Amino acid sequence: MLYHVSVQSGLKVLKPHLSSHRKPYVYAVDNMVTGLLFGAKTDDFDFMIFTDEENIPVIYECYPNALQKVYQGQSCFVYEINGEGFQRGVTSWSAELVNESEVKVENEIYIENLYQRLTEEEAQNNLKIFRYEFSDSYRKQITEHIVDRIIRFDIDLDHIMEQDHRFSDYYKDIVNALTNIMDGHLLQ
């Protein structure tokens, strides 16, 4: 059984959609808790998400209280689907499976309080949550992640702070530093 998580209820068929991979896919995971991390509107500028060697999802907050800000008061729907036709290793994240075709939904599970459910999963050791720390090592790790994503996603540094409050609230110094080094003055 695989899982697809959405904020939309009542889906009977999952249709491929275009995401950051530039090809339409139906996305799924084989660990429901991993799927729950995508039950609210979030992206790589909120969290670092991966799975450990035991397939336990791990989440690092990219800014203070990100977990609560993103998931508090949110509900979602978990769709159980058959794994037929799904492929692993197509995207850069090994936990992610994709299918280029429509997929029939087998079952729908309503999650009323996503934040509560994630903290319960953490208490049961089904999820590792690293809350934002003001330590040098934690902030270095998050900075490397944010810079990687800015470059990878070709973020428009000239306009991102007006378009996305996270950049003006949390990443302003990173954006300013990148803008400064990219103006050409460092070349001989």
C-alpha cells in the first residue's frame, strides 16, 4: 500500500500533475507519516525533510516554530493507493515514488488535526522532529539547505522578498549576501 496526501477530500482518481520535476506525476510514499508532512502547504523553504536508514521521516525546521506555523489548525486527507506502476528513484528523493498514469484511490482517511497527529507520531518514535535551534551548527545546516534551494529552483533574488514573506522574515540576509556576490564585483 502507498499513500498520497492532499488537502482535497473526495478524490476517487489521482491525476498526474506538474511539480518541480518538470514532468507530470502522481506522487506517493510508502510511509504514511512521511506523507503527512505534505498534508499542508509547505515546501523546501519551511523544512528539510528526509528519511533515515530505518525509513523514519526526519524533519528540521528552517525557521523558529515552523512546524506549528505550517501544521497547526490544518487538516488533510490520506489516500491509500495500490503501488502498481509506481517507480522509485525517478526523483532525487528515495522516499518518493511516482507514476505517470492516473491512479485509482482505494481508501480515504481524514486527519482532523495535522499538528496534533505529527506530534503524536513523534511521541511514538515514528517521526523525528528537530525544532529550530539558534546554535551555529544548526543554522549552518539550514543556511546550506536554503542556499542550495535558492540556486536549484532559480529563485529571482530581485523580487522574492516581496513575493514570499519567509524571505523577508527569515532569509533576508542570505538573499542580500547572494545578491551581493552575484553582482560581478568579485571577478578579476
